[in-house]
Amino acid sequence: MSNFEEKLDNSSLTLEMWLLWILAAGLIALDGFDFFVIGIALPFLKQDFHLTSVETGAVAVAAIAGALLGSLTLGPITDQIGRQKMLVVDLAIFILASAGTALAWNAWSLIIFRFLVGVGIGADYPISVAYITENVPSRLRGRMVIGAFTFQAIGSFLGAMTGIIIITIFEYLYPDSILPAVQYAWRWMLGVGLGFAILVAILRFQFLLESPRYYIAKGDYKAASEAASQLLNETVIITAETEPQLEESDLNYSSLFSAKYWRNTLFASVPWFLQDIATYGIGVFTPSIIAFLAFANETNFLNRELESATSSAVVDLFLILGFILAVLLVDRLGRIPLQIIGFMGMAVGLSILAVAGDPTQTTDPNLLLIFSGFVIFNLLMNMGPNSTTFLISGEVFPTSLRASGAGLAAAIAKSGAVLGTFTLPLLRQSIGVSMLMIMLALCCLLAAVITYFFGIETKGLSLESVNEPHV
């Protein structure tokens, strides 16, 4: 008699699998939108609330710090109560906190609500990757996970377009004053994110399905049979006899650091940590960096922000293209080669930006170098590590630890994001753009080296065979 793994791997993609995938993609799109739109909103917030440099950094980093806490705490809870229930909690947190950010009355209220938004975002990583990896055929797992993660770039692009549209509206309605835009444009930007969150919540309650593997790991074979039958659109009977003995009942959070799984934990988290230093440090401040490098001579505030937001939208198209390349290549080249190539490409892009930001070379902005650097960085980042690190975090841990391991990896990654986001504005002032880009390039090269020596290739393997000992 076939077990669930064999039935799943021999199945075609059912409507339920697609609905599950769309739900996970919607959550990831929310993350991408929130991640990018705050970079466009920050210049308006800075003027409206008269933010200091420290407060500006705190606003930018608050959601990322919240994501660190959410990934670290809600991942293990997801393994305990299930993926389905945690999604409800996650969306409730996200919607309430998003409403609070749009209605914030001062810098500290905004920071608190942004932190809570981040908690919701942090839960999305382990929930989404566990949901997809556990419920699609292994032959399609890599493409499906990365395809869903592509919506991070789509969300970022929507964030950029939202900023462009709102700035344009305020510029048209109030051509003689920037005060209305300063006071209200950022609220509308963050309010659009709230609208998207409500749409995802509506979708969430149209589709209720727990992962059969979650029930199997818990020994609840009746519930597993019902969930598997719904997922595969056929009658599936799951018993203790049909499923392999995974010996997961004695696993707990500390198992992530055991001799059996330490390499999995290191591989899933450390390259992701180094990547996020660069990804978030550059990504959140892309509009500001472009404005600094390319539009420093523009004296009109709204014109400068519109030009930088438009330019950011253009370079963000290469984020989407990078994800498309990852979908096409991940099951051909494999996770390890793609991650190494991506890290090296990020280093090249950052090195080009270092040359563009060197004030000793020229006093005029070199637009070709600036946009070439951003294009290469964004393209190779999403073709490689920004896709593979998320995928790997859901593949290298056993079912009973999958959300915990993915959550821990995401939390460690977000500590890198906090480091990059909070320190980048300070370092840019103290050591300059050029030296900062070189430091970030070195982080990417180090991540490539760690991937080479500690990588665990998961291409074409079932989740059960991936989770064999690595010592």
C-alpha cells in the first residue's frame, strides 16, 4: 500500500494545492509590500515627525526586529498548534498592527505598531514555507516555493507603484505646498498595505486545510487521512503501518543544535543572516540611496522623492526577473550552485555601486554605474540566495521541527536585517557609501564560502530522505 509521500509525489497539482500556494504567496506579497513601501514613506515621516537619525533608523528597523521575534517564537508554536490555526493568529496581528501604523500619532507609536507588523511578517516565513514544502510533489517543490516567494518582489513593486501614485496625486492636488504630502502621503501608503492584508484575510477564510504531514507527525492518522483526501482529491487512508517511522516524537527545539541537525541549522541560517545584512540594508533604503547617488542636485522635495521612487520601481523589476530565473534554474542547477553564483553576483553589483559612490572619481553621478550596480545586485540576489535560503529553510528539517527550524533560520536572518537596516544610515555618514558597499560585498563572499563548505543539496530528494543524519 502506498504511503502519503508516494501518493503526493505521484499526484498532479490539485485545486487545493493551488489555493494553498496562492495563500502563501499572498502572505509573502504583504511582506514585500511592507518591506519596500516604508523606504518611500520614510522621507515624509522624517519631516512630519521631525525624526532624528536614531529615530529614522528605529522606524526602518522596527518591523524587521518584530520579524525576528515573530520567527523565533511563532515558528515553534506553529509546530505545536498547526499551520492552519497560526495563520489566523498571524493575519489578525498583521491587520490590527497595519491599521495602527496608518493612524500613528507620533514616532514611538509608529515604531511600536511597525514592530507588531513585523511579528506578523516573522510568522509568515515558517508558516508559508512549511505549508508549501509539505503539500506539493517533491518534483515541483523547488519551483513552487520559489514561485510563491516571487511575490515578495511583486509586493515590493506594488509598494513602489503605490508610492509613485500617491506622491503624484499629492503633487497634482497641492502644487504650491508640500505640507499635505508630508502629513498624509505616508499614511495613505501604509493604509494601502492594510487593504491588501484584509484581502489576504478574506482569502484565508475561504480555504481551510491543515497539512497532512503535521497530523502524521502528531500521530493523528484519522485527521491526516481527512486532510490528505481533501488535498489530493481522492480517498486516502493513512495509518501507522502505511507511514515510515520517522522517530520524531522525541524531537524538541534543542534538537536543532544536536549532532544530527547542527549542520542543517548552520546551513539554513548563517548564509541567510549574511545575505539579509545586504538585502535589507540596501533594499529598505533603495530610494534614499538612489536619491543620494543620482538625484542629489534636485532641490524640489516631491520631485526628488518621485524620481527616486520611479527609479526604484525600475530596478525592482529585476527583482521579479531574478525570481523567474530562480524558478527556471533551481531544479536544474540545484540549490547550492545557484546560491553560490547569486552571492558572487551580489558582490559584483555592490562593488560597482562602491565605484559609483566614490567621491574621488567624479563629482557628477554616473547613472550607468548606479543602475548597473542595482540591476546586477537585484537580479543575482533573487536568482540566488534570496530564493534558495527561503526554500532551504523549509527542506532541511524534519516535519515536527520544520516550522521551528525555518523560524529559527528566519530569526537569525532578521538579526542580520536589523544590523544592516539600523547601521547602514550611520555607516553611510561615517565611512561613506563606497566603503559601505565594499563591506557588504565581503559579507556576500563570506556567505558563498560557507554555502560551499556546509551546503546540503536537496534537489530531487523527498523531505524524508533530506532529513537523514549529517555529521
